[in-house]
Amino acid sequence: MSPRTRLSLLLLALTLLLAACVPTPDAPAPDGPALEETDVLYLTLDAHDIRWSEQAFTVTAGQPVTLRITNAGVLDHDFVLEALGLEAKLSPDQSIELNFTFEEPGEYEFLCTVAGHIDAGMVGVFTVLPADE
Ligand SMILES: [Cu+2]
């Protein structure tokens, strides 16, 4: 093996070694704020014609909630949680995500205000438990 070939092989080996050290793009992110996302409570709610898929949720005061609402019906619906000032209209097939936190324990009603839909049963309740329990 000539000295020149030997040098080439050495450079090749070094290149491969360096390539192995470069982090891949999908490597896990270092510890950070992302960890706190595990504290979020993910809930789903579907609007059908004419009822909610769920009529009762239980959450804890101070716990961040992400509620994904999908209009699975053919009528327009809306979601109103008056206690938190939340209002969202949903066309058929539309999905939305609402992020909110109940600060105080209690019972909080949610409903669909489209005419006749409350009477049909599009009303439900969040029961919020004290954080200490
Ligand atoms: Cu409705």
C-alpha cells in the first residue's frame, strides 16, 4: 500500500467517523418545555345531529385542557362554554381545538345554541374538582 493510498483510507475513515457523529434531524429534543405538554388533558367531543358524543367531563381545577371538537353531523352546530367566554361555530366536517383551564371547582355547562338543539339534548357539563384531591 502506497503512502498516498494509506492517507486516502485514513481520510475516508475520518469522514465516516464524523458523519456518524452528526445528529439526525429527528433526534429527540433535549429536555425542555415540551415535557409540560404531558400535563395537558386531551378531550374529544363530537357534535352529531342532534346530540353531543359526551355529556359529562370531569377535570381538575388548574389543569390545562385541550378539547378537540368535531362536527360529525350534516347540520351546523356550535359550542358555547359561557363561563369561560368560549364560543365556536362548527360547519359539518369541521374540527377545532380549544385550549382552556378551569381555575375554580364547580359545574360548568356547555351547549349548542343553534335553535332547538338544547331542547334536543345538546347540553353537557364539565365537573371541575378541586386540585388538592
Ligand atoms: Cu347543535
